[in-house]
Amino acid sequence: MTAAVVTGVALVVANYSFGEPVTILALALAALAAERMSVGFTMAQSGLTKTAEQSISLVPTLFAGVLFGPLAAAFVGAASMLGDPELIARRDSQRAPRLKWATYTSTRFISGAAMGLAAEVTLSLVPSQFGELIAATLVGALVGESCDVLFASLTASIRGRPIRDAVRTVAPVVLISAPIYAPIVALLAYMYVRVSPWTLVLFLVPAMAAQRLYGLYQEQRRLAADLSTVNETLERANLQFAAALIATLDARDQYTAGHSAAVAIYSRDIADRMGLPNEIRDLAYLCGLVHDIGKIGLPPGLLEKPGALTLEERRQMQEHSAIGERILSHVDEYSEIATIVRHHHERIDGQGYPDGLGDEDIPLVSRIIAVADAYNAMTSDRPYRDAMPSRVARLRLAQAVESQFDTAAVAAFEAILAGAEEDYRVAQRADFRAFSQSSYESPSVSESRVANVA
């Protein structure tokens, strides 16, 4: 602040004036408005995200420096900080950042003065009128932006932050702004002198409108990014909720512990092999996790029974898909998942349960899960039988095509299994075990008995 006062006094003593008061006031108002509408943007550096702001407030400041000298440019530059959004937002607060505002206002004053002095020196060295305007504006812009880099570095140093990071954040703005603003301001100054002062208004109004539109565009981009983050958080919450449900089921039925994890992975891979969109693949994964959650509502002892089920017990077992739908339907975001879970035991020929749907009436993801579910059930040990070899289970799937299972889903799964290692075929690969033990992390971010397949 002291340096700004000294600079101002020195300029007055050196007989510099404000030039045309009305024009300078208009430029100050334009700079204020431009700063008020400054556009925020982010830059990725060394794995970190840096946030910065840019506005066209440099244009009226530079214009004042080229045509009216350093004192006018210093005044316009300082006036731009009256539009600082942070100060305006907190002007009624007792803890408003007055010191910060005074510091930035002082630096803008000094930068404007330096800009004007550089432009004045350049004007005296270049003979051509338009050429001297271009040279003066370019040099003035470079000097002004360099002052911003210097002050940003000093601020970072005082705050104990690496100066290098501050330079990396501000320097790209300097390199972009100066070459763009210089010819614009030169043309504007030339038109102001040779045509009419009204050209200033005809330029600044559309320029600020363009900045406002760009600001709105950036805001929409930020909102879209925020929405994407929220969606990712919601997806993680969905997986964690599914993991909690499956952990509850696995704790009750130790014989099928890990089955839901295997069905989820197989279903995801089948959907991927079928060329379905990522959202369908992820849906298959999540539905595979919770497809058997309705078993929580079955009578005690039914899941653990070592022998064959009676007809009544089979009917009770078949209720688990409808029970699962009722459980999941209480979560608003799970309505589609609930429907898929309800129908994962339907058959292509219409002989499945609970609703006897057939062919295309069965949701696609339900048809995919039916294949993954039956295969893993057959290749896993159960209280009433030992696991089947993978080749036998694959043969059973092929035999049930167009009667129980969807042809495309079976063909995709067979293609996967044909090229897979045995540990994948029997769900013993490391990712299956890690998944079933603890993680339940998405890689993108059943009681089916032998009689049901034959």
C-alpha cells in the first residue's frame, strides 16, 4: 500500500494527469464491471488442480495507459478492484477482507502505472502511428502481466507457498492475454483517435457481454463437473449399500458366501462381451450383487438344508426373488434394480417364476444374471451336492438355450469361458476372492439347482 502511495505521488510530481475525466471514468467503470464478471477456470499441474480467474479488466487499463499515461492507467487499474466479487459478497461482514482488498488494489495501481510508463516509452521510440500503438500496447500488456506474476510470487512467498507454483498458475495467463489484448487495444486506440470516442463504447459493451457469456459457459461446465462428482459418490454409496446387504446374506448362508460377488463379475463380463453400453454393464454388476438379497426373508433352515427340498420348500425358495424386489423397492434409486432382481429366474419359454414372463418380456439384465447365476451355482459346492466341472456346467447352459436361457447371453459367456483360465471358470481368481472378502469395489467406478438347468 505504501508503494502505491509513493508511486501515485511520484506520478503527480512528474506532472502526469488523468487525461479526459469522462473517458477515464468510463474506463474505470468498465474495468470494475469486467472484474465483477471475472471468469474462473482450473488448470491441472503436477497432479493438482489450480484455480484462477481472468477478466477483460486489463483492456480498459491498458487503453488508459496507451492514450492517457501512467496515472490514468493506475487509476483505472485500482478502480477495477471495486468490483472484486469476494469484497462485494462480504462487504456487510465485520470480518470483510479489507487488508486483502487494499493489497490487491495497490498492486493493480502499481501495475497500471508500470503499464502506462512502458507504453509511453515505447510510443516515443516507434515512428509509425499505428505501429507505435501496437508496440506500445504489446509492451504495456507484457509489463502489466509481468507485474501480476511478480506480485503473485511475492504473495505466495509471504504465505509460505512455493513461488514456482504461483508462477505456473499465473504465467500461462500472461502468455495468452498479452498477445490477444495488445492488437485489440491498439485498434481500439487508433479508432478512438482517428474516428470517434464512441468507438470505445461500441467495443467495450459487446466485449463485456462476451465475457459474461463465457462466464456462464464456465459455470455450466463447473456444474456438470460437480454433478459428475455427485453421481460418482452416489454410485459408491450404491455399491456400499449393496455390499452391506450381501454381507448380511453371506453371514446367514455360509454355503453360498461369495456367490453374489461371482454373479456380479460374471454378469458384468457378459454384458461387456455383448457390446452393451457401460451403464448397462455397471447395472448388471450391481444387480448381480443384490440378486439374491430376498433370501434374507426365507424361513430359518431352508437355505442350509442338506437334502432335496420338498415341493412346499421349493415354493418358499422361489419367493426370494419377489422378496428381493420388495426390499429394494423401498430405495427410490433402486426401482429398476428391484425389477431386474424380481425377474432373474424367469425363463425364455415362460416357465420361470415369479411372473412367468418369456423371451423379450424379461429384462435384458435379468436374462444375463440368470446365465451367470446358474453357472456359478453349478460350479460351486452345495450342501446337497458337489460342484460340477466347468465343462459340464457349460454344456448344461448350451442345452438350455432358447428354453431357459437367452441365446446371446449364453454365447457371450461361452466365449469368455473358452478363453479364460480355470481359476476364473470356478470363481477362484484373486479378484473374486478379494471382492467377496472385503472390497465390493466396482471395476468401472442363487439357489439355482441342477434340476432347474436340465
